[in-house]
Amino acid sequence: MSYVLFDGTNTVSLDPEYDIKFDRRKVENSHRTRSGENYRYRWGGYRRCKFSVEFLTSADMCQVNSWWDANTPLRLYDVNSTVVVSGYLVNGSAPIDQYVKPYTDQFKGVIELEGY
């Protein structure tokens, strides 16, 4: 299945590898009192998506890495134009940062998108 990463103006078409994973995370805290009672405080939740991509052009690589660098809010759409995840790229380093061997004009990396 193909996806499109969109910032409101620019789009990048992505064909994720089979390791694509969607999940939900909770923003919560819990603590136990001296009497043994457990209190759990939940403030909300968010969606998360992580997948590998290969064979991106240098223009797509530059666009994705600039979104990561500027902390741009993004939306991930599937081919049916349905929003899957809205959020920011939260990779620890630049998302697209490796060549696809033996090519010097094709790139690969990992996209980590977390909801806002």
C-alpha cells in the first residue's frame, strides 16, 4: 500500500516496507501510596507510526529531512486519501540518511511519526 506524507503544501510519496507498525500510546502516570492503593492519572493519548522506506529520490530525501529539522506538522495519508496519522517526525537523527547500495541517487531510512 502506498502512502503520502503531506505538510499542507508539499507531498512525498512513500512505499513503506513490510515492517510498518501503527499503535497508540497513553500519556499517564501512576503511583502507589503507603497504604497500598494505586492511583493512575491519564492525561491523554496519541497515535504513532513507524516504518522503513527505500528508493527515495534526493529531492524527497531533502524534503523529509527538512520537515524533521523544522519540526513541521505532517499528515500521513493512504492511497484512498484517508488520514492515517497526523504528527511530527520524532527520529533521533535525520530520518533519511543512507544510500541504497549500489546507487548514489537513491536513499533509505526510517520514518517515525508521532501524533500531536
